[in-house]
Amino acid sequence: MPPVSDHAASAAPGCTPDSRVVAARFAALSHPARIEILRHLSASNSCCCREVVDHFDLAQSTISQHLKILVEAGLVRFEPDRQRSRYAVDRAALADVSASLGALVNSCCSGR
């Protein structure tokens, strides 16, 4: 898993780095617009910010902030491409989130 931002890494003393990454990724998924942006990005190989903005009823600056959070959490890859930067879902990172949630649920519910 890629490193998370310095703030996220220092926000939970005593937690393992893996737990910090998982928490940062869950935090990035905690906003409905970011979930919709992930869904939109997953429908193509990559999109520029303008393509995402055109799909949603949100300001370009708002979309940019959401994309930045998703990139920092490692859920979306940023690919510079001349004048237009491209964004793509990191499918392996999303699979890791799914596996982490499954493991958490299994460990919490295994005593039943």
C-alpha cells in the first residue's frame, strides 16, 4: 500500500502503518461525490479533470479537491499528460480496501 499523507500518518499514534492506510482510504470513500467520481472513472481507462467536471453538477475546483483526496489516499492514480492531467482508478488499491474490510468484518464477527 502506498504511503498516506503526513497528516494521516501522524493522526493515529500506536496504529500500524497498514491500519493508517486503510483508515485514510475509508476516509476518502466517506463522501458520496468521491464514490460517484470513482464510479465514473472506473467506466474508462482514464479521464481528465474536465471530463469528470462535465459529468457532475459540481464546480471544477470541487472536483479537483475530491480528486486530490482520492489520489492522496492511493485510490486514484494521477498521470500527467501534456496540458491535461489524467486520472485513473487504482483497481488494486480498491481490491485492497475490499479485502481489508472483509478481514475486519471476519475478525470482528468470528467469535459469534
